[in-house]
Amino acid sequence: MEKRVYNFSPGPAMLPLPALEEAQRDLLALPGVGISILEISHRSKTFDDIIGQAEANLRRLLAIPDNYRVLFMQGGAQLQFAMVPMNYLRGSGKKADYVLTGSWGKKALQQAKTQGEVRVVWDGQATNYDRIPEQGQLDLDPDAAYVHITSNETIQGVQFPTEPDTGDVPLVCDSSSDFLCRPVPVERYGILYACAQKNAGPAGVTIVIIRDDLVARAPADLPSMLNYRVFAEGKSVLNTPPVFAVYIVKLVTDWLLREIGGLDKMLEINRQKVSRLYETIDRCEGFYEAHAAPGSRSLMNVAFRLASPDLDKPFLEQAEQRGLAALKGHRSVGGCRASIYNAMPVEGVETLCDFMLKFCEKHKA
Amino acid sequence: MEKRVYNFSPGPAMLPLPALEEAQRDLLALPGVGISILEISHRSKTFDDIIGQAEANLRRLLAIPDNYRVLFMQGGAQLQFAMVPMNYLRGSGKKADYVLTGSWGKKALQQAKTQGEVRVVWDGQATNYDRIPEQGQLDLDPDAAYVHITSNETIQGVQFPTEPDTGDVPLVCDSSSDFLCRPVPVERYGILYACAQKNAGPAGVTIVIIRDDLVARAPADLPSMLNYRVFAEGKSVLNTPPVFAVYIVKLVTDWLLREIGGLDKMLEINRQKVSRLYETIDRCEGFYEAHAAPGSRSLMNVAFRLASPDLDKPFLEQAEQRGLAALKGHRSVGGCRASIYNAMPVEGVETLCDFMLKFCEKHKA
């Protein structure tokens, strides 16, 4: 078998090996069915069970209350950036509040502007998006259409430690890059959405958890595929859903429940991994510089710069040779970034930390 | 290995076995990369090559002219039903012409109505959508925003033998269920779109072939994911595309080029398969009744009723026992339907025809 590397990509990202192995085993024909998951009808009993189990797994993992729908959509977080304001800003006579903690929040804001009036209630630009605001820093409008946050900024590696209090205004959250990394009080959200390709599955499916009263309020004049109400009424099979991607979400959430033991346990493992990385950065006394401020640091993405930008290239090349892939940082932050999603094993992080220590010893002035 | 059945599902549908086998072999890690196709970055050189080859294969198979873009989108034909009028009807001051040859054309029309004024230029309802109009029957507006057709109606099993002449008005075509079944003069279309899950790949990717002048005309005020111009400028990786589904499109089009030998050859095989089926229906002298009128019959979907609706259940059950799956017809037509897309082997059709003859002999009054 082809040797697998430790893939620190920000997404699409590593998936749990048992999920990949089961998908591989059954790829030509699902057991007892004789048809591949790539070929099976979305109206079949087989797929009905698969999507039902994927939803049941998510409901169990996140303790999703009964008054929330779970939708499997397409188009990634980017289509949600547009759909949220199409459904709840346009024609509402209100403004929408956006909290900007990094690159993705800014993209969400841009899309909302095509649909109505927006207010930026906090912007982390002054410190290059290295932190999350305190509650008191948010200039919230009690009559806003909604408040939008990005719970984890993949590029900057900052994450809300807990959700802000938005009172009666629905909190809408892009949780693409920290979905399922820890337990979340879903009842504090109006909409919680996430593309799958970090912690939940492959690219091609977006999970939207949305409260019933918002579902009911979606306007009638939108096309069906862009209307949360119509899509929810169609139970995510309004048209042919991305069958294979939903199947992988089922396998990944099976793994979280059965092999990991739920999100409390997953959080414990994720804390262990991220602590090892920041401890390694600290031990090198300035050779590596973390981008995110303490208290705002993401469990999922660790962005750091090396003592000199000239060291980036040898660092990345030598890491690659050791089977540590995709550590290049985003140009807006520079340096390197290790994305350590749920499926990144502790051994992967330990191998990276060992390499970072040796690289530092060798190159420290 | 699990035995594979002959799957006559209208879609998702059978895929070529060599494509499934290659995907299975490499599912844990792509050769020389060490990362699964389910995990690989859409910005990687590896994926850049895959999407580039998928496009090159499509351009070669369909002889797509240079002034057309090939886009890999999400949301299925249903999202195209909305995007076409969002981009080219809304705010145009014009009306759009729709030709209704079956269920999917009617759905496309419904979505367009949310965006502007539409005209039905022909409706096959009077004969329960069993035929395609002649050119002279189309009440076309020379100043229409566009003319929309459904080249193949999956449910009714009727297919345009050739595209209508729309003069200078852009012809927009939902080719979801006959894409790649035969050569097509792309230069006669403004937009040709198709979900993948019949002839091109798994559910989760939609292929849009669109002329440059239409790309350029997309309005500026639409969200990025719903704007053909922005999406084309982003070369289908505006956001994370459905990586795995695009990869399967590459493998399926590899098969069409290398193992089948192109679309002329594919058409020859498809004609052979569909002729066998209609000959079998004819040989049974009224025991089976074809839905589609001669001259309008689809190469891909053969809808037929049995002498009595009471025979449907035993027919479907006995077929299933012989490994002939998913032959149930749609309720709007009744009876049975055999979808015989590119990947259905000739042997599958022969096995079905043998079964149909035996069933007829046994149950004929």
C-alpha cells in the first residue's frame, strides 16, 4: 500500500483512516446491495438509512435540540455566505451585524453586501486578526437581522473560546473549520453551518443546523435551492444530494462516536495536540513566533512564523521529506501553519514537534 | 467481492467499472502523493492536474470550441434552473422562452418564474409528454432572453433528436440525462449544463459549458457562487470544489476516450442497446407499451407499461431476483423504466430483454 503522510492541510484535510478503509472496501458495491455508493439512487432505502444515520450521529454528537433541522447542502460555506442574507437580510428592513476575526468573516461580509445593509460590529484588522473580541467590545444592534461570526478563522488560527451573547438576535455562525472539534451549545445559535472538508467529511457537502423559527421565516420568492424552508421541507433530498459525501460524513461521525467516544473526548485529544504544538513553539524561545494571541488560539489551526522568512523554504522542504505535508502558511499571515483537525493523530503532531525542535537547534542563531 | 447487479436506475446510475476500480485502488492514498483524493487540497498541483484533465477530456469528447468555458459547479441541475434566470432574465427587460417536453422542463420553468417573465413556447401535456415538438411548432420570440430546452426527459424517455434552431437567441439546455451519450454541436448552444450522476460521474458536481459572451454579461450584483462570470474567473475553484466528484468525472471521461473510443462510438453502442429494447417491446405485440412516440425516443431512458398494472409488481420482483435492479417507472408515467446510460453494458440490456420476453410468454393472455 501507498504510504500515507501526515497531512497538515487547512482543508480538504486528513480523514480518519477507518472511514477511508470502509469506503474503500465497499466502493464497488455496498454489502447486500450490489450497487456502489457512487451509483445508488438517493431515493433508495439504502441511502435513506445512510442520510438518516448521518443526521442521527450529528444529533447525538452535538446534542442538537428537536427544534433544529439538520440540512445537507452543497456549495460550501461560500454559498451560505450568500444564502443567509438572501433569506434573512434582503427585504427585512433591518441591518445585519458582522464580527470580523479574519479572512473568512470578511468574505462572508462581502457576500452579504449584495443583499442588504450590513454593520461591522468588530474588526480585528488593527492587530492583523490575531485575536477574538471580548463581549464588551462588540457594538451589537439589538434590532439586527442577525449577528454573524466565524467561530474559527482557518488562516489566522483564532477561535472563539465561547460564543458571544447576542440576546434575542439570532447568532449565525460559520463553523467550517472547527465543527465537531468540541461540544457546542447549539441552542445558543440560530444557524450553525460548516462545510465538511475539515472535520466532517470530504469537500462537496455543507452541514447546516438551523432553528425551526428561522426555517419558517424564509421568504417565498427565492428559488428552491436557495430557500432554507423549501430545502428543509424536502429533507435535504429536494434534488439529488451529494450522496457519496453524505456517506463519508456518516462514516466519520460513526468513528467519532464509536472509536473516539464523543466530542468531550475529542476535545481532550485536540487540547493535548494543540498544547504540544504551542509548548514546542515556547520551548524554542522566539525562534518560532505564534500568530494568535493567547486566549484566542484555535484548537485546529496553528499559524507561526520562523525567525527569518528565509528559513520557510528549508523548513517546508525538510518537513516534506519527513512525511509532514502541507505546512505552508497563508500569504496574509506568512510563515507556516499546522492544521491539526480531529483526524490528525497525536503521533502526527509529535512527529512535527520533534522536527520543529531539531530544526530550531540547527538554525538558531 | 460483492456481486454487482445491473442497475437501471434513472440516476444516480451505473458508472464504468474501470473508473470505480481505479478509485477504489487509490482511495487511501494517490500514488506518489500519500494523501487520499478525499483529503487533498484543491490548491495542490495534484488536483490542478485532475481538474485540468477532466476539462481537457470533455473538450476533446465534445469538441468544445475555444470560446466556451467549462465549469464544475455544485447544486445539480436544480441550481442551474435558478442561476440561468438570475443571470440572464432578471433585470433584462425581456422574457425567457421555455419548451416543456416533460417533468424536468416544468421544474426549470417554475424556478425561472421567481426571477422574471417566462413564456411557454410549446407544452407536451396534451399527449402526456410522449414526444418532442417539430421546429414549426415552436412559438419562439426573436427577442427572448434565451430559449430553454431539456434535451432528454428522464421520466418520460423523450429526447430531442437534434437541437431546435433559435436564431440569435441563446439556446440553454439541461442535458443532465443525455450528456456525453452522443456527439453534440456545442457551438449551437449558449449554455449546456448537466448534473454528473447519469453519464459523467457521481452526484455532487454539475458541468456547465457556457459561451464567453454570456459569461461576460452576468450581472455584477449577484453573490459570487451564483454568478457565472465570477465563477468562471475563479476557474471553478472560487471556493473548494467537490474534489472527489471531479476526480470521478476525470476517470469516467478517461474511460470514454480510451476504452470506448469517443462519442461516435458511444452513440453506436447506445443505439444498439436502445434498439434491442424497443425491438423486444415490439416483439411482444402489445404486452409492453412504450411511452415515447417513435422519432422522439430517448437513447437513455425507455419508459414502458405492462398489459396490466397488476403485473408491475411480479415483473419488478422477478427482475430484481435476476439481478436487474431499479426498473420501477415514475408515477407520472406508470409502469416500468429502464435507464440505460453509457455505463450499462450491452449484456445488461440483453439480460433484461431475455427476461422481458420470458415474462411476456408466461403472462400473455
